[in-house]
Amino acid sequence: MSAAGATPYGVAAAARAADAVRERLGVRAPACAIVLGSGLGDLAHDIADARRVPFAEVPGFPTATVVGHAGALIAGTLGGREVVALAGRFHMYEGHDAALAGFPVRVVHALGARTLFVSNAAGGIRRTFAPGDLMLIADHLNMMFRNPLIGPLQAGDVRFPDMSDPYDAGLRAILRRVAAEQGIRLQEGVYAGGLGPTYETPAETRMLERLGADATGMSTVPEVVVARAIGMRVAGVSCITNMACGIATHPLSHDEVLEVGREAGTRFRALVTGFVRALD
Ligand code: HPA
């Protein structure tokens, strides 16, 4: 590779990281890679025959810092299918580049995953949402105004990725069907990803509402952008842990976000397990 292509979070670094952990994880051909958002990490307990590598031992990964993120790469089976899960993620509000926020997606791709399921905690903007709701992500707004693909073109990347179907229509249909079968209420809407770490002001929530956002959070967008650039199919679910500031009637706290995430966790676990089982 040319020197210009050797970015710290590019395809070559991802291949090195994958090579370093592949045997420890015993990964062969994962049907799906799963990113576990704040408060949603309990799904990791449902992964059978789990092998874990702490993020700190993955070459190229810094240590995750946010409370509620265990920070490990986990391989095993879920719903009878081989999966690899990222329990924890790198947020830009921790000071990380967008390219690092998207880097774990390159690593799971190098481990063989071609389908990505992302999850996050988010504040509800659409007035008919309620805390504890799960929202199928139909599309996103990149309110981070950063892009993980900026820089030298990586081998295998598309320079100008099409984003007309960022969240795969077929995968969304599977999620709707699984939710209906299991009696899980599944909202659907547009996720706005901001930088954080502040929650929105009431004026910002009104702005996002007018721009077409149904929920708002501080993650996910860089991961999905990288996934689309390398040709992965993506599906995602937000857990509405609170109504966004200005709609909520009380100040927001991270503890509340984690608590509601855990309460919704049972439905989330059933939905994701059913989704993975139904993948072709
Ligand atoms: N805003 C931004 N990020 C969030 C929120 C919110 O209201 N809730 C959980 N993550």
C-alpha cells in the first residue's frame, strides 16, 4: 500500500487487528456483526459459547471509557447463528476521530461479517414515542458534520458511496416481521447523530424535529457510513431511553438512559435474536 493510504484506522490496520484476534475468537463466517449501544450490553449474555477479547487487547483500539460499555469483542452463536459482537464503541465525544469511531466496523468486516446490526440509546423527538420504545432506524441525519471516510481512499472502499439505502430495506422488513411475531412494539424513524457530549438544548431539539429527525443520539453514523462504503448491509435499532430535552419535562441524566435501556433490554434481546435467526 502507498504511504498515503496508510491511515491508522484504514483497511490495512483492520486486517492486522482481525489477524491478531481471529484465532482467540475462533471466528469463521459470522452471519452478522452486532454493535451494542449504551445500556443494551446485556445481549452479550445471550451469546452462546462466547469467546471475548477486551478492546484494550485489539491492536489499534483505544480503551473504551463510557460507563455501561464493557469494551470487548465477543464471538459466539446467537439464535443458532455465528455472530461477532462489539460490546462498546468509540464515540467522537471521547475525542476520537470519525475514522476511529468507524474502525471497529472495518475489523468485523475483516473477520468476515457482511451484515451489520447497530444499536444505540437515543432521545425521542417524535411526540408519539415514549421512553422504552424501540425504533427501527429508517435513515439518519449526520449532524456530526464529520465523515470517517475523509482521507486517502482505502483499498476496497467506494470513494463516493451511495447512501440511498443506508439501512437495508430487506433487513428492515425482517425486523418488522420478527417484532410483529413476538408482539414487540417497533417504532420506525430517522436517527440524528450529533457529536455530544451535551444533550440537546430545547432549541436544538426543535431544529432536529423540523429537519425530520425522530430520535437523537451521539453515535452510530460513522459506523454506518464505513459499513456502506465497504459494501456491508446495515440494520439498526434505537432504544428510546428518554424524550429529548425540550420535550421531556425533567433534566436528563446518563443513569436514566442506562436504566431505561436495561428495562427495554428484554424486548431488544428477543428482537435481535429473532433477527439473526431469520437472516439468510
Ligand atoms: N440526546 C442525545 N443522545 C442521547 C439521548 C438524548 O436525549 N438519550 C440517549 N442518548
